[in-house]
Amino acid sequence: MQRFLSAKWITITFVILFFIGWLIAIYWSSEPDTFNVRTEAHSHAQANSENVVVGYTTTHTLIRVVESLMDKPGGYLSNDVMPPSVFMDNMPSWEFGVLEMSRDLALAMRKDFSRSQSQSMENPELIKAQPALNMNHLGWMLPSAESMYQDALKDLYAYRTDLADRSQGSAQFYSRADNLRDWLKQVEKRLGNLSQKLSASVGQEILNTDLAGDSNARNSTPEPSQRYEKTSWWKTDDNFYEARGAAWALIHFLKAVEVDFADVLEKKNATVSLRQIIRELESTQQTIWSPMILNGSGLGMLANHSLVMANYISRANAALIELTELLNQG
């Protein structure tokens, strides 16, 4: 009898702990809200008696987006090895999408935005911040991913402060069409990759077009003329949330670009094109009413959330290609 009661209480305790962990996981899965990049930048500058110069809004937005990985409910979860976060995959995938977009912008700031030409010196703060953001997002041993990202934030804080100090001139941000175009080209590739992974949720025959357009082109190893691609059922929701996180970060970065590159966009008559891209990406942030990411066939009875997300991402990417063409024109 006593042994039966002990087993009963162990079961009850396990159920209670599981229920509490489930509730925590739901709370930690809450995605941060979008924020007004212009208001946030001006508020911070006013509070710290700093000047909102060219590049300040973009730098501050990058900082706020990276901070969101640390400050959201549950903090940074991708490298957690304890329950309940070790059993969660949607939020870590969202974090990875945000992180990838942040890494791309940090690299663009280091090699393009902060330099006047290819022979100019790199900014010392960005030299340290950019590789710190490239720390393995799953790393939990010392140094952990969070500690490296915090170090990157400290360097970005320093760059933002130097940028706002008009008396120094030690930090610069060059708002030019070629700088913006180079970063957008990288964003194109990122969105194209996300769109392909999302579209593969239903499985598709892909013709090999890797060498199309150049009769002399060669690749290192032979490849079949066509291949079948289909995302594993276990990876469908991961790809969905990675794209959702990447789009969330990119919305803020493009809004910041609209502020800092306003003159460039106006001269090219490209402001409305940028706003249309932002609008397409904002559609990716709609509330998900389904309790799980569905993976129905293309025109089947069940919805396919991945294809819906791929549609928004592809439309934004197509508009992005047109925008880079506008920036490339004289």
C-alpha cells in the first residue's frame, strides 16, 4: 500500500511539473512586438544627449534587435540544455532567423557603411562586434553565445556613441547608393534561400539551372539534371519560424534604412518601393491561429503555412530585386 501511494505521488508530481513546464514554454514562445525605429532612436539620443546623425538610427536598430534576443521572455534559448527550453524548437529557430539578418547587417556596417572606400580603415568597434555576433548560436560552454553577443552589443554601443559625437569624427556612416545596394544584394540571397526551404515543404522536382547562362561555366563535381527536394516533416516548423524571425528583423532594418538613406532613396524615387517591401514582410508577422504549423499538400484540404510564408517572402524578394536595380541606375 505504501509503495502504491509513493508511485501515485511521484506520478502526480511529474504531471504537475510537466504542466508548469508547458506553461513556461508557452510564455517563452511569445515573440517580441515590433517597435518604431525612429521613435526608439530619438528617445535614446535625447536621454543620452546624443545627436541623431546619419547612421544613428540603423545602428540603434541593430542594437535593439540583438537586445531583443537577450531580453525577450525566457532570454536567449537556442543554447539552453535544461528543460523546458531544451524541448522547444520554434523559438530557437526564430532566434536564428533574427541572428542571421543581424549578422548580415553587422558585416555590411563593418565593410561598407562605415568605410568611404575599399582602401579606408575599418572601424575598430565594428571589427570586434561583427565576429562576436558570428559565435555559434548553440554554444553554451565558456564563452557562451550570450556572452559573445553581449560583447558585440558593448562594441556597438561604443560605435553608436562615437558616431553621435560630431567633435570626434572617429566613427563614420556613409549613406550611399552603392553601400545600400551591396547590403540588399546579400538580403536577396538570404530571402531566396528561405523561400526555397519553405517551398520544399510539399516536395518538388527541381531542374538543375546552376550553370545556366554561361556555356563555359563548370562546377567541381557532377550533379544530376534534376533532383527531388522535400523538407523533412520535423523541419517544417523550424523553417517557418526561422523565416518569421528573419522577416521580423528585416522589417526593422529596412525601416531604419528608410531614415538614414532617405536622400538616396528620394533621389532614385525608390522610397515607395522600399515601403512596399516592408509591407510584404509585415504580412509574415500575422497572428498564427493554428496550434501547430500545418504542412498540407499544395492544393490539398489542409493549409500549408510554409507555402503562405514562402509567398510573402518571395514577393518581398522580387520587390527587393527591383529596388536594387533602381539603386544601380544613374
